[in-house]
Amino acid sequence: MQNTQTASNEISVRSEKISWRKLPGVALLAAVAAAVANTLVYFAASGLGFISRDVLVSTSGGESPITAGMVFGASVAGAIGATIVFVVIGLLARRPFRLFQWTSVVVLVISLIPPLTIPSAPVAMILTLEVMHVVAWAVIVGLLSTLARQKGRA
């Protein structure tokens, strides 16, 4: 019984290896897919009047309304950040996918706080921004966790 469980654990750990060869392409795909998905959410929400052009957010150039370009750029930045965390975890952890997924859930929860602090933002806008965070998380973590996995050799 012990040998069967040990063999199962070894296969499980072996399938937790990152395919370093595939990672750059997967990271690029995750960045583009998350950015496109969130830009589509942005345009749909804007068309429905959920994104207020009257609400300003802080940017490096001062304050401005949220734009499609900002959404696209923030989604790409999130994918880059997630990939960096994924690489660090991959280099240090025995079970990188499991640790990355748990870490990403914590980061997602933390990322849901800033939209709640936007002054004068209508509830529909806050909820749309929260949806965008979840969309980016799902796309990025989903792609990195599946496509960057080294095929097991059982």
C-alpha cells in the first residue's frame, strides 16, 4: 500500500514540472488573451453605461478616466507579474503549480480591494472592474497552469 501511494505521489510531483521551453509562448498568450478579454469586457460595459467617464483614477500622468488602453496595459502588466511569480515559484517549489494557484487566489483577493476605493465610482463600475480582475486571473492562471505544464512520463 505504501509503495502505491509513494508511486502516486511521485507521478503527481513529476507532473508538477514546468515546461521552460513552452513558458515564453504561454506567457505571451496569457498576456494577449487576458488583455483582449478585458478589453472586450470594457467595451461591453462602456456600451451599457457601466464605465463612467466622469470618474477619474490616478495614473502616472495625473488623473484620467479609465480607457481601453489602460485596461489592455494593466492586463498585460498583470500577466507579466504573474509570470514572474510563476517562474520564481517554479525555481523554488517542489509543487509549483499548486503553490502558484494558491498564491494567485491570494493576489486576486487583494486585487479586488483597489476598485472599492475609487472615489465617486458607481456600483456598476466597481463591479465591472472586479469582473475584469477575475477575468484576467482566470485567463492568466488557467493558461499558465495548463499549457506550461511538462507532460508527465509515467
